[in-house]
Amino acid sequence: MPRKPEFIMPTDEEDALINRGISLDADSPELTAEDFFNAKPASVAVPELAAQRRVRGPQKAPTKRLVSIRLDPDLIDRLKQDGPGWQRRVNDMLRQAVGMTS
């Protein structure tokens, strides 16, 4: 299962419409090479915003504990074949194996 859905490229007509919309938007002009050359880091341009640090709030669900376990490489490869979420699935398999099905 792919991690990201397939990207659909716009047709030439759709691309032209998109670019026309960009060129007409005075509030959000397309940046030029000169704009990028003259750009300043956020810490210089808006230091009061750049200095703010975002803090993650408390978790809403009970936290899990980090453990270290050594597994055979072929087992890990097989578990990862089913895609993202493999660690959650291992957790579910272990619960079932020890009779703690939820």
C-alpha cells in the first residue's frame, strides 16, 4: 500500500487556469528569483514571531511506554510490508498472544 495517493498532474488547460489565477492574485504574487535572493530569515524579518516556541499539550489518550526489543530482520521486514501502522499491529498481536484482547 503506497504511503501517499497517486498524484494527478493537471492538464495543460488546467495548468494555464491555475497560473492565470496566480497572476491575478495581488495579495499573493508569485515570487521571483530576486525575491528569493533578497529574502531574510524569519528570525530577522519577524523576530517576535520566530522567538515563540510551540509547546505540545497533554496527550488525550493514555501514553504508551517506549521499550527496546530485538527482532529478526526478516520478521521486521514482513511486518512493515503491510504499510504504516505496523507497530500498532505488533502491539495488537502481542495482546492477543498473551490473552489480553481488548
